[in-house]
Amino acid sequence: MRRPKRGLGLITHGGKLMRWGKGAVAGDFIFLSGAEARADDSDFPPVGIRAQTELALNRVEKRLKEAGASMDSVVRFVWYLTNRTDLDAFYEARDDWLDKHAPTLLRERSYASTLLIVGLARPDMLVEIDCTAYVTDGDKSTT
């Protein structure tokens, strides 16, 4: 039996309600909104591509868990970066994080596109991550 589409909830940063939500579960798939590298309490991103990458990936992992999945359920990432000179440092930070949290996903490397863009929601944001995942048979009863 298919599950109906459901939203994953609203987002606040610095006490302010954002104009987007966490994403949605539709059938067996999870579509996360872009995981932004902004602190929940202040709305400001940490300094540097490594810190922002780790924060965004932590946010993806947390939202997937809320949706009833894990990093092993990821089928697609889109990495958005604002600065070509950050590419190597981003890949290093991403791979270090994945090695600790999702080593199978890191080995597969079956999941991503990288886009260089002009800007994100804040001028000091360097990275944002879109994620699509699926709910495994073992997770279906929890959603």
C-alpha cells in the first residue's frame, strides 16, 4: 500500500520561520529541500567550506532520519557551490564526512552532480545540498 505524500515540517533559523520546509515523503521516496549551511540559532553560516559542508551533511542525515531513512538510502545528491576555488576543499570535506557516516555511499559514488552557481540565499553561504532517497522495506512501518 502506497503512503500518501507528507511534508517533513517547517524550518526556522535565528527564530525566524523560513519560506521553505524540510522536504516531503512521496510513496517510497524522500525529496529533501536544499540542506542549507546556516546555524539554526543565528541564521548565519559557519566560516569556511569545510564547516559549511559538514553542517549541511549533518542536516541531510538528520532530515533523512526524521523521514524514516538513512544515508544508505540516498540515490541522488546535488551539490551547489558558489565558488570554483572551493571545489577541492569541498570534495575533501564531503569525502571525510561520508567516510565516517556513510562509507558504503562513499565507495559507490553513484549519487551526485555538482553545480557551480552565482549565489545562495545568503551571500556568505558557500554550499547547499539537495538529496533524494528512498524508504527501505524495513523503514516503511516507521513512516
